[in-house]
Amino acid sequence: MTFKDDARAATAAMRSVFPATPLLRNDLLSARYDADIWLKREDLSPVRSYKLRGAFNAMRKVIPGQTVFVCASAGNHAQGVAFMCRHFGVRGVIFMPVTTPQQKVQKTRMFGGDAVEVKLIGDYFDNTLASAQAFCAQEGAHFLSPFDDEDVIEGQASVAVEIEEQLGRVPDRIVLPVGGGGLSSGVYSYFGGDTRYTFVEPSGAKSLAAAVEVGQPTEVKPVNTFVDGAAVATIGVRTFARLRGIDRSDVIDLSEDRICTTILEMLNVEGIVLEPAGALSIEALGDLRDEIRGKTVVCVASGGNFDFERLPEVKERAQRYSGVKKYFILRLPQRPGALKDFLSLLGPNDDIARFEYLKKSARNFGSVLIGIETSAPENFTDFFARLDAGGFAYTDITNNETVAQFVI
């Protein structure tokens, strides 16, 4: 049998467990990019991500011979494995870092029920992974890789099978988020050269781009974990073996702050809840505008496991990226009326979001952290011009990550 045959067989087997996720045309994006834009809604799977596909396929291949399954994960893979352990009636032991948010721990336990035991071990994922693998060796359990496993890759390829069935043909282009490469290598292996691809990574974890450039998986350091569903330091050996032939120009990366603008728009305008990794493919359309005009494009919205406690951070990042919020350190004279003089320089659409005295740097001056929100980025050009004319000394720290992590 070919890979396509195997992927179709895996997809057919999945139908006894969960229905195909919807492929929905998005009018907002289609109008914006003058193209036929479809979203493959993996955020609407039973565990709100595509990860249960690979877990299902890998587990069904070794059951009934194996009855104990182990994984190390702080997110979607853990939930997919937990869901499938309960479905198959087997024991699951899921190792998660001690620092894993309680929301993710609770959801994993909810999906797994009595079939799953969660072990919180290690401050960092490497420690968690080592503990999981040691447990497997000791107990003779089966380790379920989140991506670097041929059966997992085959299972993730079911996304492509469904797209072809639902669309009635192969799309002109498919846009895929990339972490460890399980989803992207599965879809790429299924469609082959029948379509164009765009592989999208977060700027803080460009493991596929690094591998393509040197011809083999290579570790990326440091990794920005904000886009946790795609923040992988090294792409898988097996997944890269399938992706090795792709063109470097088909791999792009997006800043973590930029991704936040799509999360907010999809939530506020479309009512779609996406995690950062799930928004990657949609935000990438902005870089493809000229290439996709008049084409049929499928974006894989890979997951919707978004912790709403992160919403203030997402909004903050989106505002900073789009230029409507800035932070600066103001050297404010210590004299009566100085603050009033400063406030008089604000425009009608400028709001103070933060005002905090940091310290008096001299007898006659004090350093103040100022956060300003406005309605349009160009408002800051006029505001800073008024500050300069008024003789105020200030330093814009909006994009200074080193300073921002301490004071913002």
C-alpha cells in the first residue's frame, strides 16, 4: 500500500471515534485577499486540536498487544493521548512539567478520566521527557511521540484526506503551521506535488528553516515558548526526512506579537477561538497576498486550546505590534505644573494606560514609565513631536525586549 492508501485507511478508522472536522470558507479573509480562503477547523475536534489523530493511529497499530501508553507533553499531545486512552480502555501515564498551567493539567485529566495518570515532573520539558522515557524502559510501556513517529505522521495526514474529500479536489495552496513537523510532513506526503505549500513557524522557533538551510535537523536556541503549540527546538528526524525536498522560500516565520493580531481578530470578528499556533496559517496570508489572488487556499487552524488568562497578554502584544500602544521612559522635571504640562500634550485619542514613577534620577528630575494607547499609529508621530517641542526628554522602550521584560 502507498502512503496515501494508509492515510485513507487511518481516516476511515477514525470515523468510529470522531467526525471529520469542518472545512469552512471564510468570507472575511476571502474578500480581504481576493481569493477563495478555506479554514480547516482542527480547533473543533473533540480535544480542540489535530493531535488526537496521530495518537489514535499510533495506538491502534499496537493494541491489543500493548496496554500501557506514555507521553511527555505540556499541551495538545497530552490531551489527545488522554482522550484515546479512555476510548481504547488502556492505561495512560502522562508526564507534564511542574510548570504546566493548571488549566492544561485539568483538561488532560478530564479527557482521560480514570484511564490516565498525570505525573508532574521537572521544571523543564527535557527533564519531563527523560522521566517519561525512563518510566517506559522500566515498565515496558509504549512511548507515544508527539510528532517523530511514522504512525503519528500517517495519522496527521488524515487532515489532508479530509480536505480533499470536503473540497472535492486538491487546493491550489495549503498553509500549514510547523512545530515538530508531524502535521506538515503528513500533509506534504499525502498531497505531494499536487499543490503549493507555505510552511509557517513562529520567529522564536524556526526549526524547519534551520534544518532546510543545513540539510538536517538542528537545534535552535533559545526558543520563545509563547506559541507553545509550535515552539519546538529541533524538528523531528522522521518528519524532516519527509520534508527535506521543500524549497526554503516556502518556509516563512511570523513574530509572536504579530500572531496575536490574528488571535484577537478571529475572536472579536469571527467568534473563533484560536491558540497562537492555530493562528499561524491565517496570519501568514498577509505575506502571500500577491501569490494567492484568485486561488483556492486552505489554512489549517491547528488548535483552539487557548487559556483566556492569556488574553491580556495577547491584546498587549497585538497593540504593540500594530503600533497603537507604546511605552517610554519620561524624564519629568520635579516642579509644580510639570505633569500638567505633559498631560496637555496628549491628543484627543491618546489614553494613558500606565503611569508609574520609577525613581528620582536627580534632585530636579524623576523617571516615569508611561504607557500610551491611541487609535492609530500615526498619532504617535504628532505626540512625540509635541514632546520634543516641549523640551521633554524620553526614551521609547516599546521594542526593547530586555528593558520591557523588567518594567512592562
